Amino acid sequence: MSTLQVSVYRYNPENDDAPWMQDFQIDTQGRDLMVLNVLQMIKEQDSSLVYRASCREGVCGSDGMNMNGKNGLSCVTPLSEVVKNNRLVLRPLPGLPVIRDLIIDMSLFYKQYERIQPYLQNDERPPSIERLQSPEDRDKLDGLYECILCACCSTSCPSFWWNPDKFVGPAGLLQAYRFLADSRDTHTQERLSELDDPFSVFRCRGIMNCVNVCPKGLNPTRAIGKIREMLVRNTA
Amino acid sequence: MVINILNPGRNGVADWMIQRASAVILGLYSIFMVAYLLFNPDLDYAAWSGLFSHIWMKVFTLLALLSVAAHAWVGLWIVATDYIKPAAIRFGALLFVILALFVFVVWGVQVIWGV
């Protein structure tokens, strides 16, 4: 049995009143393809389907989508990992507005990322060559800098679904901690004072959906815990 | 708006710490109560009202009562701002919650000091 039943979320606001699911039969010839390969085969059948993809190797973070109920990158998700009973259901990442088919509007996601000022800030005079960092301090950034901003985590987080305008979300907070933990950044106090309201950090209830879906195996919940610890120390 | 009106001068760190501290107090009170009931299987009115006649028990109970109010207020404020999106309905719900908690505390104080 090598014919896969694929059901894809379709919505084109110019023609459709409401989203609908389109079914396709895809002959995988028994191969364990990546989900993105299946999408490419579907596009040969129906070229009106649109989705984002670029590097097709889990580096660019363009093709985040919901595959059989779980967020992930379609290019690095083999069928054997998600397909159940020979069925595959593809939907856009949940919680953000759909532009068309599997493409979502990520404006709010980027707005939250922008809010945490994801760049090094240092008021001291730059040395002639570069700001040095000990290997131990550099190690603190491991598990933080690898994020590719695919939005799989934030769009799997109920707190982000309910308050995407106020809660920074796991992706943004992982990056917030990446700069809080950086020994070369001197704006720690300013960064913390931007995060101490009841929403930005504290809407995290630690359910770890973000950890469950991260295609890079990162742990935003742990980073959020560290930020919370810094905030509490700062106040108490 | 609700954040400003029904949450004056509060921040996330304070909320978080209130939630933890009140949970610890309620935990201790619950453990005490369960232990007391287990060690006094043939409890009668005299023993029960004797327990609550001690000033330390009144203080401990009042502390637990205030912890319930604080814990419920922070928790329900979070639940309401997550799930009740129309501002007017949320405002009404939170007003009801805070009034109910106020009544429970005043009533509770009267009960505790009435022993």
C-alpha cells in the first residue's frame, strides 16, 4: 500500500467564503519521503496550492506547518514520523491569521521578536579588535542562539493564542534570554524592566508545548524559567 | 483597561510571588488540618471550638483566608484575561469575583473571631 491519503487545508480569501479541506492521493512508491516532498507532488496535481519553503533542510524555518496535529518543519519531518493509518492532514500553523492555504501572517510573531530587542547592546567603548568572551560565558548561549524563528513553538502555545499582542511567546523569550545571558550585553536591567508586566513573560504556564514541537530540539520553557528567576531576584 | 482599573500598580513579578507565597500558606494550612483531623478521630464541638479559641489558630486561619482571596484574585484575573475577550463582560466578571472575595473575607473574619 503506497498510496497516501493527504488532506490539505485550503483557503483563498479571494474565492472562498470559508476554509475547506482538499483530499489528494499521493503515490509515494513505498519511500519514506519528507512531508515537503509530498507537498511538491501535490503541487504537480494542483498548482493553485501555496506554501512557504526555501532551504528544504531545516535551516531557514520557512515551512513550519501543522502535520497530523503537531507543528513542525515539513522539510525535515519524514512521513514515518507523522503518518497514522496512511493518512496525513496538513494545516497552517495555528493561532495566527491565514493569508492563503498553508501561509500564515506572522506579523504579530515578528512584532514580539522585535520587542525584545534581539541585538547586542553595550554602552562600553568597543575594544580595538573585538569584545572577548570566556569559553564558559560562550557556553551559556548554547541552546539559545540556534533558534531559526520558524514559529512552530509560539503557534503551539495556548498563552500565545489567547494573547499574541501581549505575551512575547516562547520563541521571543528564548531570544530575550539569549541576550540576557550574554556576558557582552550591558542592558540587562533595561531588558528585564521591559518584561516584568503580568503578560510578557508571566503568561507562560509551563505546559511545554514549545519544547515538544521545536524542530531544533531547543527548550524555551527552561529559558523562560531563567528569565523569571532573574526578574524575581531583581525585585526581591 | 481592565489591567489598569482592576489591577492598580501591580506587575507580573508581584503576582507570581503572591501566587507562590499564598500557595505555600494554603499547603501548610491544609496539611495541618488533615493531620489534626486524623489525630482527633472522635472530634466533638468542644474540642473544635477549643482549637479555634487559640489566638495563633485565629491568626493562622485568617492568614489562610487572606491567601485564598489573594490566590483566587490573581488566578481568576489571569483566567479572565485569557478567555473573556469582550472588555465589558470581563470587567463585570472580575468585579463579581472581587466583590465575592471581599464578602468572604469580611464574613470569614467575623466567623473566626466569633468563636
